[in-house]
Amino acid sequence: MNNQEILAQFGPREAMEYDVVVVGGGPGGLATAIRLKQLAAEKGTDLSVVVLEKGSEPGAHILSGAVMDPKALTELIPDWKALGAPLNQAVTEDEVLFLSETGAVKTPGFLVPDCFHNEGNFVISLGNLTRWLSAQAEALGVEIFPGFAAAEVLYNDDGSVKGVATGNLGVGKDGEPTGNFQLGMELHGKYTVFAEGARGHLGRQLISRFKLDEGRDPQAYALGIKELWEIDPSKHKPGLVVHTAGWPMDSQTYGGGFLYHLEDNKVTLGFVTGLDYSNPYLSPFEEMQRWKTHPSIKAYLEGGKRISYGARALTAGGALSLPKTVFPGGALIGCEAGYLNAARIKGSHAAIKTGMLAADAAYAAVTAGRQHDELSAYPEAYATSWLAAELDQSRNFKAWFKKGLYVGSLMTGIEHWLLPRIGIKSPPWTIHRRTPDHAMLKPAAECQPIVYPKPDNKITFDRLTSVFISNTNHEEHQPAHLTLKDAGVPVSVNLALYAGPESRYCPAGVYEYVKNADNTDRLQINAQNCVHCKTCDIKDPTQNIVWVTPEGGGGPNYSGM
């Protein structure tokens, strides 16, 4: 039974009316809601704001390194420190290492590009900060609905966005309502702000419907795989921030590692792999595990204990890939639009800032009696903001690394070290990318298979052990939220031509090729393992896999990440 048939039988859905609906309870969405309520309080007006969050609680699905620039947070909540924001560990030292298989070359401090300097920044758990922001939002009167996934965009008769509908609950694997069925509800807003993060399910639809990416470079993505460890206190260096380039990536494949020392003998570490890689045999998960065996990383981990694991796609296209961020009735903010600064490896400050700018525009519109039109004041304010200047300086970062490690490193040095020292704030040249990530895979016959070492279960681990400590869970009787446009394509194209890359690029063991009784192949989808990273939706070479929202509350439940 499809959704229209369900509505015909069980509808209509209950509808709730708000001034502003925010989809996504991450830093950007919560900043939007907080700013709206701040403005209403300052000006003595009443404004209704709701935040929908698909995770079981705000922060449950949040995954980031993270070194945070507090600039935007300070603009949003100037007294964040007095209010107990969990920014507890200031950065004390930066290291940038170029790795060979067994050795490392440390970049001299005076040559480290400005984008890798982190004075004044903090090593944090972005999930914990999100939980704190949600408490600030609720204290201001924001309604937050965790465990409710926005599954559908609703439109007015004139084509403008009316709001969203949450997914139905209690639908069986066969698509039929069960005895526990509950119809989703509609949330209507004068404006709807979409803050789902990178490759948002609804944001992707909106970009296509309104042609928001017309004339822009295709968005670039990377997969970040992260672990949280508690290490030997004698090896702990609070505030040390380490970034690595080189091994285990070859010189033509974009990727790099990070290791950040938090407080309380904890380190957060991970590996980022550009999803424009060409060898279908490459496994980002296995590359991350192999990276941990390098002497410069392993030395910190020996004698320690892995606490948590997770993965998330991130945007890396920067200013040249930003879509138009407004359309009739709504706006895109944060990583939903692609505001992450890949050169700085930071996105939370951009999410908060763009959430504030969108809120300013929405508040002015609502209080002027407007609704469902374009919030043009938002992109206009962005164009004159410090964030626009920051992203403009970094606009070529991913395009240079598309030309290889050595060219990328050299040009990053020129654009982020040399030019600022001779008074040039933004590079006088622009390098474009034209090919989307999914089109970069070469046929398996043209590539060398990669043999990865088996895990030792001390430093390196397998996928399923890792997913277990991500606390991932989905209601097992629901339809799979990883859907195929054509069920025959995985075997006839992906397996035949690309050696089944989905079995390797997924960091959670969702996809595996198995033999039928007649010895033919089929793709098995273990949707219950999904950590909502969105890699399959991005990297599938035929764009046959479409990630849709599962029941609200499903997915990972990250702790301390």
C-alpha cells in the first residue's frame, strides 16, 4: 500500500500550524529556532517555532570531529560559557603530519597554512553541544519533537512549500499498516527551514524541484569515519590537534586523518575519504582501520579502549557548490546547503551562522505579515557576512586536491599561507569541478584490487563490531529505508562492472552480495545496520540507491560523539 492509498484509507492527517517549522535538530536547526525566539523576546512579539528531529533525542545522530570555532556560537549566545556550554578543552597545539607507510614528516609550525591553525578553538563533542543547545531552545519556548522524521515536503497550490509531514508509524515490511499503525502528522509553517545535514533526504528533493543547483559546481562529498577512545593517561595531551595526509591513500586519492585530544583521557580520531575516489575496490572503513596502525597514531591507542564508533558523509564542495538557498516558502541552511569549510575541516560554526541569518530573514518576514515567499534577505545577508569571505578564500580547496596530494598541498600552502602574508585575502583564480562523485568510479577491470589486513580486535576492528558500539537500532518490521529504483541494477551493473562497490563503501555492512540457491547473485540489504551516513545515496555509480527516512527514532544513538 503506497502513501496515497494509506491516506485515502486512514486520512486526513492531523495538522499543526506554526510560524516557522525547522527540519533537523542539529546545531544549525537549533540556532535557527533560538535566534527566532530571541528576536521575539527582544521585540515583545509572539512567534511559534517547532523543531523536528529524527533521532531519539537531539544529538543522537550528530557526528563530527570536532574542533569548533566558537565565533558563531558567541554571536548567538554571548554568555555561553557562563551557561555551561560543553566547550571544555581549548586547543593547545596543532600538528600537521605527512605520512609514509612507516614514517611521518611534521610540517614546521611556521609553515602550517592558516586554515590548520586552531588558536582560540575547542576540541568538543558536537553531540553534547547539540544537547546543550536543545536545552537553551526549549528554555526559550521552542517546541522540539525528537523521534519524528520529516518524510515528505508539503506544497501549497501555487507550488510554494507549505511544511512537512512526518512518517507513518507501524507499517510492516510488506508496506501494509499493522495493528500498531499511526498516521503521520502535518506541520505547516509560514516558512520551513531545512537543516537535515549533508545530503538531506528532503533537501535533495527541493534542490531538484526548484533547480537550486543550476549553474553551480556539483557538490563534493567525503565520508568521515570516527572513533572515540579512552587512552593511557600517560599518553594523553589535552588540546593536541593532529591532522595527517598521505598514507594510506595514494597520491591521487583525497583523504586524511585526524586525532584530537579531549578532556578526561579521551581522544577522538577518524579518517575522511573523498567520495570522488576512482578504484571500486577501495573501502573507506578499511582505510581508516589501516591508518590506525601507523606508528604515529598507534602509539596513542596502545593500551587504550575504543568507546564508540560512527560515520557520516560531509559536504566538501564549498562556495562553488553552494546551491541557491531560498525558494518559495523555505530555506536551506548548514550542511544541508553545503556550507562546511573543507579547508578548515569545520562546519558547525557555519551551520550556526546560516541558521541565524535565515532566522533573521524569517522573523522579519513573519512580523511583516508575509508567508510562503522567498526569504531573499537571507542570501543577501550571507553575501556580506564573515562566513562568505571565509568560504570564498577556501573555494578552490577540493578542486586542487582533485589534482592529487602534491598539487593540493602546494596550492593550499599558497592560498592559505603565502597569499595572506602578502595582503591577498582571496585567491585571484577560480578552479571548477564538473564531474559528480558517483561518476568517478572506474570499471573494476581497470583497477587493482586492494588486500586489507584482518582486524586484530585491539587497534583495528570489523564493521559489525563497530556498528554494535554505535548503538544503532531500527524497528525490524518496517519497510527498508534503503530503496532501489531498479532491483536488477546491483547485479547487472554494479557487480558486473564495478565488482559490487556498495559492499565496500558502506561503513556499516548494510550491503552484501550473496548467492541464491541456483548460484546466481543478489544484493542483500541489512537496513537495520544503517548509521545514516548517506554514502550509498551519494556514491552509487548508477544513482539507483535512494535513502529515505526510516521510522523516527531509528538509527544510531551516539554517546559522547
